[in-house]
Amino acid sequence: MVIEEENKITNVRIAVVKKIESYSEIGYSKKVKEECLMLYLNGSGFRAIERITKVNHNTVIRWVKQAANQLPDKNNKSRIPQVGQLDELQTFVGKKK
């Protein structure tokens, strides 16, 4: 009885491995991805990109996040400005006559 159970497990493992090997690379081409990112950089919204390229807006959002994570962190704290400028802000506080 133990042998039968092991054979069932082995057969299941073989079926899973064959299924994984049968997957093909289905997805958008690099050109489509670059076009979507370029549209985003030029100010188009996610849903507008979806209408133009027929790529789901959630996919475009994921691509933008992936691209953002690849950018270097350029938070240069060593450059602290020595002089700052504030604009004047005038407000009225109190009662009018």
C-alpha cells in the first residue's frame, strides 16, 4: 500500500514538471513595454496608455514600479544649501470694520 501511494506522488510530480516545461514565454515585447513607459514619462495617464496600446493599466503600473526600483537612489545629503529664500505671505487676521 505504501508503494501505491509513492507511485501516485511520483506520477503527480512528473505531471507537474511536464506542465511547467510546456509553458512558453507569452508576454509583451520589449518594444511595447518601452512605448508604454515612454508614454508615461510624457505625461499620459495609465488608462490613456491602456486605450492607446491595449495593455492593461495594472501591467503598466507594475512596469513603472519596476523601472523606478532600478533607478539609483540619488539622495545626496551632502549638498545642503547655504542660502534659502522665502516668499512673502500676507494674510488678514482679525475683523474688518
